[in-house]
Amino acid sequence: MRRVLDSERERRADFGRANFGLTAASLRTLRALKTPARIQQFIDGLRYDYADTAGSPQRTLRQRRGHCLEGALVAAAALRLQGHPPLLMDLAGERDDDHVLAIYREQGLWGSLAKSNFAGLRSRKPVYRTLRELAMSYFEHYYNLRGEHTMRSYSRPVNLARLDGRSWMTAEEDLWCVPELLIAARHYPVAPDKVARALPHLDRRSFEAGMHGWTLH
């Protein structure tokens, strides 16, 4: 066990020394985010941008704005510099937008980081034994402006290292290859369609709590 832990520390140290083509400024910013909590705080602080874009972490860091996908990409890049694989998970909605999480494991348990205007769709602590447990923790908080529970499936993890050849961490052009990869990933239903269609709307108190801090800007 000690050899395994030493090997894990060495692997993370190797990743921590890599720069992946990032500029010095981007590296300083990302390396300062030394814990998942700091990463989440940083992406929370980005101005929410409703633009139809898919910017790289480096572009988002420079512009200091982004949406769900771009926040998850920044989080995945920061996690990678800590030695975690850069993993994303897609939560697919019906009559709603998809939501993207950056996911990671600590001591064999899953946690996540995410940017959202909805208070309940952001981070999760690493306490979930399985990816389904992690994904389902978002179900109650995943609803549209009509109060309908809209989450219908979650994807298997997508490792962005597959897109290193597309410079996903530093590209200046939009990275439409990322959402394409997420959409193509195998998805698992959260419940049978018959059950999902019969779900009652969210109660008003929970709706308003989840909308805390919501803004169009």
C-alpha cells in the first residue's frame, strides 16, 4: 500500500510539473487553485456568459467569463495540474440544457465541480462511491423555469486527454469537439420514461432556493 501511495504522489508531481502549452499567466492562475474548493470558488467568480461558445480554459481565463461547459473545462484543467485525469461527465436534460461536470476521485470516492446559475448544480464533495450516486445527487436540483424535473441521463466519464491533439487546454478557436464527444458518450437513464413523465413539479420553496443568485448577466 505504501508503494502504491508513493507511486500516486510521484504521478501527481509529474503532472504538476507539466505545462501543457499553457502561458505563464494561465499556469500561475491554475496552479494557485490547489484544492477542489478553490477551483469551485474560482469558477463561481467567472461572469456567467450565455454565448454560444466552447472556449478553452486558457481563453476563459483571459476573458474571465464563461458558461457551464467552459467552467467545467477550467476545472478539469486545474484538476489535471493537481495530477487528476481531466474527466467530464454530461448530465442530459429534457426540455432543458445539458449540464457538464468536471469529476475527480479522492480515496476512491467521486466528487465534482461545476459552474451554474442554479445553486444546487455546482460542486459535490468526494463522498460518492459510484458515478451513479454522484450523478443522482443532482436530480432534485435539475429543473427548468417551469419547475419540471428535467434530468434524464448521465454519461460515462470522458477523458479530455483524448483531445490533447486538439489543444483543448489552450486553443483559441471554439472546441466543438468537446460537446460532440460528450454527446457521443454512452449515457445511462436515471429512471424509466414512464416514471420520469409522471414526476410532479418542484415545490415553490425548493424552486426559489435553487434560484438563489440566478442572473441573466
